[in-house]
Amino acid sequence: MYRILLVDDEANVLSALRRILNLHGLPGRGAVSTEGFTDPAEALRRVGEQAFDLVISDYRMPGMNGVEFLKAVREIQPFASRLVLSGYADLDGLVGAINEAQIHRFIAKPWHDSELLAAIGQALAHRELLLENQRLADTVRLQQGRISRQELELRRLEEEHPGITRVHWGPNGEVIVDDGV
């Protein structure tokens, strides 16, 4: 099952994206699970808790634009594919999205459902290729002794459960289990 995060400050856009994905699905790619957020800061917190295969974000949002958001997503989950939706033809924004957030595609609003689904399929296929390349490179590094099995397992765990390998230390050297307490 593919996990897709949708972020747009307009709830009706999130509903439309969900409707398209639920109605059409991703032919030949299996089931899809979506989570939607109108607040990019909340969505970013979720990215720190749950692994996603694809993140689709609006470009213009209050508080944090799509490039800033997707750049932060890339830091937390480098193998999550990233797409930007925008109703504005902003060349500087497009260049920033490509260079800084390393997006896979820029999709104009309003979109054509078939083009959107094709872009999503391509982004997921690209992600699978990147993951396979990483797996093969790690196998070679392991065989050459440049990486240990433990390091490889830590990478796998971090990819499946973002943040699981990070330890938060208190001022007196204690391990903080839950920041909210």
C-alpha cells in the first residue's frame, strides 16, 4: 500500500485529490492510503512520525510555502517523492522547488485527472528505482566492509519509522522518551 501525504491550505482541494485517488486509484500500483493537512506545520510533524511514499503540496500556503515545506520533508524523509501543485505560474517558485526541494514534478492547478495520476505513478516508480539503487549500493558497501549490518538496519528502521533512531538527551544526560511530558 502506498502512503500519500496531501498538503493544501484549501480543504476542497484536499477533498478533490482524495476523491481522484479513491475513485481511480493507481492502476498496477496497488492500494493507496492518504492523509491530508491544511496546515503545513502539522503535516511536517506527521512526516516526523510516519513514512510516506509521496508528498503532494500546494505551493502558496500561509506560514510556510510549498518549497520550504518540501525542503523540510526531504531532510526528514529523503526517499519520499515530492510533487508541487500551484495555480500560479511563478518561475522563481518553480526553480526553487526543483533546486531546493528536489521535487519530481510541478503540476498546474487546475489539473487534468489523468495527468495527475500519471505524474503520481511516475513519481512512485522513480522512488522505487531510487530505493533499489540505494539497496544495491548498500549491499556492495556491506560486502566491501564500508558499512556494518547494524548501520544498514538503522537506515532501514529510520526509513520505515522516521525519528526512531534519534535519541533526545536532557540537560543532565538523561534520555528524554517523550518531549510532550
